[in-house]
Amino acid sequence: MKDESGYAFPHQPLNAQIAAAQGHPGITVHDYFAAAALSGIAAKYTISKDSDYEEFAKMSHELADAMIKERGE
């Protein structure tokens, strides 16, 4: 799925050389929401070496998708 949520903290580089070096204007809103969701998930569940990390990642992105959808309505 293409992330079209925009950037969470967009900025304008000082010049073209800096823009080329950075490659992009920042973290997407979707990834920012997913990171915030993952932080909450990590606070709620005990995470250990036996944890299902893929499930935590899936949950965080599903929550981010729901937040993006709610923003648009």
C-alpha cells in the first residue's frame, strides 16, 4: 500500500544541496501514528524474546490505518 498520509513534521531544506542529501522531508503521518501505537502496545503487553513481534507491528499499523481513516472523515 502506498503511503499517502503526508509528512508528520514537514520542513523546507535551507538549499537544494541539503535537500538532495536528506532525500525526503521527514517521517510520514502513518509511520508516526504507527510508532505511537506501538509505544502504547509495548506499555500494555509484556514484551520478551518469545513475543510475537510481527503481531505487534501488524497491530500498530492497523491502528495507524484506522487513525488515518478517521482523520479523513
